[in-house]
Amino acid sequence: MMIRDSVMTKAAIFSVRLVSRVLIPAFALCALGATSLRAQVGDQPNYETRASLEAEARSAESTNHMTEALLLRARLKSGDFQEGDRIVVKVESDSSAADTMQVRAGKVLQFPHMAELSLDGVLRSELNDKLRQHLGKYLKNPEVRATPLLPLAVLGSVRNPGFMYVPADYVLRDLIMRAGGPAPEADVGETIVRRSGKTIRDAQNVREAFTNGMSLDRLHLRAGDEVYVPAQQHRFQLSTILSIVSAAAAVSVAAIQLGNH
């Protein structure tokens, strides 16, 4: 009994971190205003469930949308978590606190004085139950709230390009603002999403996501994906092109006439 109490005490120590030290850096998104920071207020996002993903995969296959079907099947098989992901974990007890954990090699979470928890094949919608079951071996009726953070790159014509950690329920259009917003030369309507150098969301998909306020989870994004905002392509007007051609022709004629004299 004393051993179990000792383990429970050490596990509780793991949970006790200053909220201001953990949550404020992780969720410094107040300038955007559009996305609520659910981990702080207690609401849980509506992540895609396994049943809904299965239904979407079957629908994509039946309509021959194979790129979408492959994304869905890969997500169902491998889960949502990659090495390097961060998860804000809040264990509610007599002293509620939160900690930011990182997914380690082998897709595991490491807890002090507890066994590792594998996240291989686990979806974001399944994370809270997995954590509750795992911590329940060491704590009595733990109440757990977890917020997955995705490391994504926003590149191209934005003011502050680079990698950033954002909540998985973040809206895609707000991600552009998180990177400082579009640069003056940006062609936001041609934004794409890439994974390992391949386009997984073309410009039309992204425009629909902007319009419908789709989240990163709904778009099936994962760690390392890139949101690329291209620059505008400067196009000459037809009249300008004709003027240039006419001027070049006139110069050529003049040169020929001078050569004949």
C-alpha cells in the first residue's frame, strides 16, 4: 500500500507545473481571436472519430477521389501522432495543472515512474480515453484533458515563414495569420499543402478550407506538413505585349534600312 501511495505521489508531482509557464507559451495566439483555446477553458474539440474517417474513406473510394482516400487510410492505420509532436496534458486533481509532453521515438509518451504509453495507431479523438486508461493504473479516477499540438511549416509569401506548433483543431486560414499574414505579393488563392514534397491539398481544396473554416484535423494534416503561399505571377496585358512586339519590329525594320544605305 505504501509503495502504491509513493508511486501515486510521484505521479502527482509530474502533473504539478505552473500553468503560466506551460499554457501561456503554448497558446500565445490571442492576436488572432478566431480560435478559442479550449485546453484553457475546458471544452474539448470535436476531432474526427474512427467511424467518421472510415465513412469518409469509403465515400472517397467510391467516387474515385484516390488522393483523399489514401490520406484517410494512412491516418486510420498509423494514427495521428508523429515523433516530435507535443501534447498539452492537464490532469485534474486537488491541484489542477498542465504539462507539455513530447512524443518520443517510437511514438510513445514517457511518464515519470510510470510505463510508457504508445500512441501508434491512436487518433486525436481517442487520445483522452487512452490517457485516462493509462493513468488509471497509477491514479484514482483521473480526469484528463489533452490538446495535441502540431508542428507545421508555413512557407512562401507570408511575413513570418517557418515552423510553429499549433492546436490540431486550429482553423487553416488562421494558420496563415499566425505566420504574420500574407505578404504584399502573396497569391493566397493559390495556397497549397505539401507533405514530403508532394501536394496533398491543391489550391481548390485550400480555397474550400478557407471558405468553410476547416480545421487542421479535418484536413488530415500531421507533423511536418507544409502550407505554401505562392507569390503572384506578374502577367502582361495583351496590349502591352503587342506594343513590345511592334516596337521590336520597328527597330528591326529601321536596322535593315540603315544597312541598305
